[in-house]
Amino acid sequence: LAQLLDIPYGNTHTILVFIILGLGADGCFILLSSFRRTDAGQQNDIRAAEACSHAGVSLTVTSLTNVTAFAIGSLTAIPDLSSFCKYAALSQFFLYVFQNTFFVACIVLNEQRIENNRLDCLCCFHGKEKETAKNSGPQGSTRLSRFLANEYAPLLLSNPCRIAVLVATVIIVGVFGYFVSTLTVEATGNNFIPDGTYLKENLDLTSKFFSGVPNDVDVVITDIDYFEKRAELLTLRAKFSQPGLETGPPYINADFSYWFEEFITDFQARTGLVPPAYNYDPSHVFDDTAVTGGFFPNNRTILEFYVKQWTQDIFGTDGFGTNPGAQFVGNVIFDTSDSIVRSSVSMQHFPIGEFDSSGVFQEDAEEVVKAVEKMNDICDSFTFEVYPTAFVYTTSWASYAIVLKELVQNVSLALLSVLIVTAILIGHPVTSGLVFLTVLLTILELLGAQTMIGYSIDTVVVVLTILAVGLSVDYAAHIGHCFMIKDGTREERIIASLEDIGAPVLNGALSTFLAVLFQAFSKSYVFRVVFFDFFCAVLFGCLNGLVLLPVLLSFVGPASYGRGGDSDAKVGSDYEMASPSM
């Protein structure tokens, strides 16, 4: 479908395999657990319908949230990230469709296989014994579910443990919040090359021994009347040589050659000779001492004629040695009618940053962005179009200016979509607000952990952080929704929720972790970051969803959908599942 829609496939899109494994397995575990809790004495199609009705809202919350977050991420200005988010949104959509159709059908068929006592893989063959009667009632809780309900939940909901969880959360948020404040953007292009390759070793050595050199930049002047604008053109050097511009943004070297100044100097020196240094018509020039300090061509056409002669060394070298205009032949561009259509002034940025302890120059991303902005401000001060351009502007420096902005913008929009979708589908502002809080804390902890171990912000990190929003929603939204459809006191509803949904959530988290485990040993930077970010998303998502969220719900959890009044009212152990009245 993505190819039919002409959505390009990029290098980072291979990560989608792990997204599908992680998000898909989680939903499958939820559906299978819900099916097992239906009455085994009923027909399988009725059991499947009940399982979908119980798990459907929860899966819809997480799936719609993920699709919305990825769809918003596709609006980014980074083309590769936009394409990735489109693929991710389509993947999540089809996961949702297949989970509720194909996978449910597989569950029913597998249940029929069990009833007919057929072997797992060789389902054409019967087992040794065949059941003669079908048991009624739920198939029972798993060992993990019973542990969560009987051991883990009572311990978690004890007052000392609840206080310890809140205190630990404050400390963790404070520590990781500090590291988030130190997030940096660095050029990580070399990291995308696999370790151990000749190219990677060569680039690493180049960075070590030849980093920290000036960066070339051209200030481009567009198609203007160079005769009419000669006075303003002569202010260019003064604008780029103001005090402080060498030691601060734009960190520009004021010692540069400007072709227009050089032409005027050489032209006036030659026209002042008797006889002239080259053959010219005296009617072509006039005394322009007030503006240029001497003789100057008297209109645009004649000016462009002599500039072309000067740059192409037609003036000759009589008494002057090599013509200085020849060095600017690439700075002045003419069209077929010999009119100047564009010119440029070559300058250099001083190195912006400092050397680290290993001797490698590390650019200061914040100062680099300021330098580019200052260059644009100076160029905008002219009354005609002038703009700076450089190779580094379109490579590493471009990422400095946009990646951090895109990270904040896209993650914020993804989090906003989490809040809106959960508020609509969970149906209560307190529960949806707590789910949003746990997702927000997971993202904060993830970014803090990245900074702690030395990762900087790049396109891969932006992509994985948006994906982490989707992963962490799964761990929190299922618990929040299940809490709202249980009856009883807050503690009873939390225990029932952990018993029902805790094990599938943990199984989904474990499957996601196992899916990316071997990426930790990859020689590719991208896959190592995939492992680390997914590991952190799983770890912090489970901690916040299965530890912090139940504690918060035990304090401020609202009444269930099926009952009004005090949510702490004792109503026994009837945990009949219900759907929210929207």
C-alpha cells in the first residue's frame, strides 16, 4: 500500500520490523488472555465475540493512539522521518485489523483443534487421548497472573511500598530530568557506517587528526543591477567585519577577498595609466570618486562587459603581472547575453566548538545554529536578495537547526494525541490524565538515559522516541482501561486489573525485548540505538505502567464505568467486565 501511495522507503525503515513485533505481540497477548477468561462451556464464536468486546476498547485505545501519533509525526520537515512515520502508521493500522480478524480466527481454530484432541504442529493427527466433555467456566489464571494478584499487588498497595514508589519516582524524574536538560545535537553521520569497515576507520582518523578546520561559506548575490547598487555592494565588507563577528556568531573570518572591491581597485589603477593599460573607449567611464573613489564604467552593460574581460584575463598583464581577476572567474556567473546573473563572495567560518579529551573537535550545535542565523540576518539587511550557502549548511549544520526542533515538536504532538485519544476512549479525565503522565515520564526517562550514556540527538533518536510513545502507551492504557471496567474498591479493582491484564502486558514487553536483544551486539550504530531505546521504553514503560500507575490509581482512581458514587465503596468480588458509556 505504501508503494502504491508512492511513499519512499528509507534506510531507517528496517526498524519497522521490530515495531511490528513489539506492538503486534502485545495486542495478541491481550486478546488471547481475554479469550481464556471467557466461559469455556460456550461456543467458540461466542467466546471470541466476548473476548473482542472485553479487549476491543483497550486495543482500540492503544492502536488509535499509535496511529494518530505516527500520523502527526509524518508532518515533520525531515523527509526520511516523515516517510518512516507514514509506514509506521500504516503498519499499526494493519496490525489492528489483523489482530481483530485473522488472529481471532486463529484462536478459534486452535481451540477447535484442542477440542478435537489434535496435535499442535501436526494437526492432521489425533493425540493419544481425546476429551469427552467440555469444561465450563473460565480456563483459569496463569501462574504469572496469580502471582501478580496474590503476591505482587498486595505488596505494591501496602502503605510503605506506595510511599517508597512515589519517593523513588521523584528521585528518578529529578535525575533523568537533569540529563534531559543537557541534551545535545551532534553530527552523527559517521556513526551510520558499520564498525570495522575501512570507510569508518578512515573517517574516524580524519575526525581525530583533521577536525576543527574552518568551514567554507559563500555569500551569494542574485541577479541585480550592479551599477545601480554599487554603493550598497561596497558595504558588504563592513557588514561582515563588524566587531565581535569573529569571536561570536557568525564566527566569520573578516580576511576575505571580495571580487567587486578587487575589480574596482584594478580597473581604476589601469584606467589611470597613460597610455591606458588596455584598449578602452574613454566614453565608457566617468568620474565616480564620490562612490567608488575614481573612474567607473558609466552603465550596467559596460560594467558587465569589463567585469567579464577582467575575470577572463582579457585585460592583459601589462605592468601588472598576472591579472588578479582570473581568480574570481568562478565567483561571477554570466548568462548567454553576457549579463551577470549571480555572483558570490567566498568566506570562512572559524571552527565553532572545542576539542574533547580524545582530541576530536566537537562542534557546539547551539552556537552553530546562532552562526547560521546571524549570517542570514546580515544577508537580509541588504535591499536586494543575498543569502549564505555552504556544504555544511546542507549536511551536519542543517540537522543542528532542525533535529532538536523536530524532536520537541513531534514528541509533544504525539503526547498530545495520547492525551486526547485516551480521554475520549477511556472516558474519564483522571484515568486518562494518569495514563498520559506515565507515558510522559517514560519519554523523559528514555531521553535522560540516552544522554547519560552519551547518545546525542539525531534523526534515529527522533524516530525511536516517537515510537517509544507508542510502546509506552500499551503498558499504561491497558491497565487504566481495565481499572475502569472493574467493580469494587480501588485496591480490589487494581488487583483484578493486574490479574487480568498484567501478565499479557509483561508477556508483550518480554517479546519486544527479545525481538531486539541481539541488536545489542550489532556493528551498526542504528541497531544498537534501536536496542537501547526499546530496552529503555520497555523497562520504564513497565515500571511506570505496572508500578507507578497502580499506586497513583490507589490514591485518586475514579469510580468504575458501571457504578456511580464512591469508587472506594465495597461491592464484593464481582469483576464483571463492562464497556464505558460514551
